[in-house]
Amino acid sequence: MQPKKDDTPIKRMADLLRQGATLTDLSCPACSSPLFRFKDNTLWCEQDQKKVVIVKEGKQTPVQMAPQTDIAYDKLETTLLNKIQVLEDKIEKTEDVEEIQKLSAALSELLNSLEKIRKIKIKT
């Protein structure tokens, strides 16, 4: 059976839940996909792989742009999540114990890095 085009975003959404993100009752204004909330209260659209800011009607959007460091952290976080997904897929497909050990070590490092980035983002 061939994987469907939609399997990848759904799989990534499941991974977000396993990593501690919360599924909200909100949907993305761009694609209508469900939004996830990280522990730092950031809303995330996994379908678009973008941070989402919800502005209630009658309220103004923040005029100030996010500092460059926030943008860099968001981009790094997205990259790490994508790399984690790639490694997870490789671990799932391989039968070689040594390869699984190497991939698991790399996965552990990526998860540690992701945790550090998220802690830094919470502090800023």
C-alpha cells in the first residue's frame, strides 16, 4: 500500500502530541488544520509548519516585530522537529542493531537540543 500524501502531516501531528504539545479547539486561519499549543503557549500549525498568532476581532496586532533571535529559534525548532521525524522513520525501517543504536544516539541529541531551544524560548 502506498503512503497517502496526507500521512506525513498527520504523523507529524501525532509526534507533536507525543512530545507534549496540546491539541487545541482552534484551527489555522490559512489552511483550517488543527492548531497545537506548546508548553510556552505558542500556537503551531503542523500542516503549514508555522507559528500562528490569533488576534481577536477589535484588537490590534502587535506593531513590534519579533526579535531576530525568536525567528531564529523558531526556525531551529522546526528544523530539529523535521530531523527528528527523519530519524524516527529511519529507525522504524531498519533492522540492523548497530544502525538503530547510531540513529537512537543521534535522535537523543536532537531531542536534547530541542528541549534546550524550548527552554530558551520560554525565558525570552
